[in-house]
Amino acid sequence: MERFPLVSAVMAAYNYGRFLPAAFDSALAQDYPADQLEIVIIDDGSTDDTPEVIEEYMRRYPGRIRAYRQANAGLTRTTNEGMRHARGEFLALLDPDDTWLPHKTRAQVELLLGRPEVALVYGDMMMTDADGNVTHESMLLHNGNGKLPPRGRMHAELMGGNQATTSSVMMRSSLRPYYDPIPEGKDLISQDWWIAARSAIAGEIDYLDEAVATYRIHGSNDFGGTTGARYVRSLKLQLKQARRMLTYIEPRHGLTVQDLVTLVQRLHSRVMVLMQTALSPFFEFVPVSDEDLAEAAKLLEAARANAKCKQEVLLTCHQLVKAYALNPYSDQAMDALQDYLPGALEIEKSRGHNRTPSFLAGARSFRTLAFAHELIEQPQLLRAYGRCFGNDHDATLVILAPEPELIDPLVRVVAESGLDGEDQADLVALSDLLDASSEAALAGAVHSVLSERVHHPRFPAPHVQSASVSALRGMAERHWRLP
């Protein structure tokens, strides 16, 4: 590799002193420069020998482990605290009862460095018993249903379920505004599911077709094949998490109307499975708080107002789905969904899922977004883009220039960068101020963002800086190869 960015291994530990040495050893033994892998561990008020184990490892490996202790607050808050202290360009989670295989860090860093469009990478895991003996070589095969692991632009699929298990993932720190913090309290969602689904908003998810970690099965995490009340509680938690995931959707995240229909259907299916398993008329399937009821009512009212405007179809669908997820007992929300979604699907079908907004008519198939004010201040971005693309390439640089005073300086910078000739890269400037719907459409129409900033929250697409702009060409070539 040309460089070795800092990687933070984030650990949240509570009473796992007996397993912690193996987890520490596996992180410390990575095939990666020792000074570029930090271990950040939060002791969540353990009452066993976890503090002593941490202290011993800090003494033996000075400078490699940073440890913090807090009063017991639960896994989600502890993980959030660990991410708060993490300094790495890439973050990786390591459960204290799991281990990493030696090649994990290097392999995942290499993939993320070479492919800026990838937001998160995960891999398979070997399953072991409590003593560390391998029981299954592949957890995905053991737990799977024959489906291939998700990879690519997978936000819709990951909203419905997750295969990227905690200790197998690595993600970009620059995308933390999407997944950090993990919701706490009533919004409790599995940390790996949340991080994978939210990372998928801003980029692709990729998968290493090999085991990169081990997953230890022991008393407190053994749900395989369980039945009875324990299994019902597990199903109820899954339903709660799936419902809560739907309350975080936004139009700019790229979900289509068909995606939303599928996710609602999957939510219904989870309810039916739980009803068939619980076998009790007194079981509370979906708790709904007063806060949920109030928010659902507001969303339903907003959806009814937006439904009158054909330009707000996607926003209306999002509002209806969120209202239903917040209060699935509402006949009004269900009736509104049933009345509105069929027509919305027809409108989406007539437009096409990948319809280019009218203000981008004529733009080529691979579209990169840039910002006029930034190109004027940092023209190296333009020059770097021009070295990657010419007029014979199926690519367009879309420049957002909503302020009239930016146009003349932008034209001058384009000329000074040598990109004003007919044989140069295709450039399009958007000089009109975009409303919320148009901006969301733009966000869904671009494949990357060229910027020295690491994150533009309004445009959830892979970001590339001038220093790594050559990777943009690779992204475009992979896009051009798509059927």
C-alpha cells in the first residue's frame, strides 16, 4: 500500500474479562503497522476482572491502547462513547468476545483506499464455541438462506435487514454524520445494522469473500434455534428495530417508491411471524408512545398537504411510511398508504427509477458534483478533474453555482485551467437556486462529489478530493461497465 492511514479499533466491554485477552491479542497481531492502529476500549462499569485485564494490556503495550471507564450505560451508549474518542480515518468495531483474523485490517484498508465509492466493507466470520474452537467456517453460510451477501448500492436492502456483523466491519470516519451517534433509548437499533444501513446512504457496501473475524457463541449471545419466550423477545426486538429504521428515511437518501412499498411489506411480514410465534392475545407487539402518536399525526397532515402536488410524490410517500412506522395501529395512516402508493408507483414507473432531473437534461451518464465557490478558491480541483476526463468520456462535472456573482469568476477559472476547449471535459453549471425537491433530485442524480471537504450532508454520494481524484476515473469505469 502507498500509505497506512490510522485505524481505530473501537471496543465496548462489559463483564467480558474472560474473553478480552483473545480480542486484544487479535487486534495487536494485525498485519498492519502498529503505530497506525489504535485500540479504544470503553469499560461499561464492569464488575468482573475486565478493568484488571485492560490495565495489564496497557502496561504490556504502552501507547497502543486507550481505555476509558464509565458507569454502566448499555452497549449503544458505550459504542457511541468509543467512537467519540476514536481518531482514525477508518473505524472498525471489535466485540470483546470476538477476534480478528490477522489480515483483516490490511485487506479492508486496501479496499477502502482503492475504491472511494465504498462506504463500508465487511466480511464473513468463523463461528466458535465458548472456548474458541471453530464450529462453522462461515457464519453467513450457516445463518444464510442461499442469498448472496449484499454489495453495491444497498441502502434499500439494508434498511430491511443486515448481514454485516459488528466485528467484521470497517467504515469511513468521514461518514460519521450518517451513523454517529447510534440512536439510544426508545430508538434502540443494533449497532451493526444501524451503521451498515446508514453508511449505505452515502456509498456502496462491499464484502470480502472470506472470513476476517471469529464470532464466539456462548450463553448470553446464543440465539440460534431458540424457541419459546426468549425467541419471541428476539423477534419483538427485530420488529422494533425494523420499525424504527423506517422513521429515519429521507427523500435524498435514494429510496424509490417501490423500495418503500417493499419495506412496508417486510414490516408486515415481521408482524405476522411474531403473531404466529407469540400465540398469546395479550402480547404487546408494537409499543407506541404518546410522542410517536404526535409525530405520526404531524407527518400524516404534512403528507396530505404534499399529496396535492405531483412534484412531491417521493416526499409524500416518505412521510406516509414514517407516519405508519410510528403508529402502525392508525387506520388513517394505513388508508392513506393504500390510497396513495398505487398512484405513486405508476408515476414512478412512468418517470423511470433513474430519471435524470430536467435541469440536468443532456448531462452524461456518470455525473460528479462540484461547487463553484470551492472551484474558484481551489482550482486544483478542476485541473485534477480535467486530467481524468475529456470530451470523449461519458462523464459530466455538474457545478452548483446558485449565486450570480460566481459565474464570471467560474468562467475565468475554467479558462485558466484549460478546460474551456471543445475537446475538454464536459461541464454543466447550475445557476438557479434549487428548492428542496430539486436539490433532493440532484442528490439522487450524481454519482460522486468532488470537494476538498470530506462531507457535504446535503449530497450523500462518495466524496473525492483532488489528491485522490484518480480514483474518480475508476469509479466511472465501473459505472460504465454496468449493464
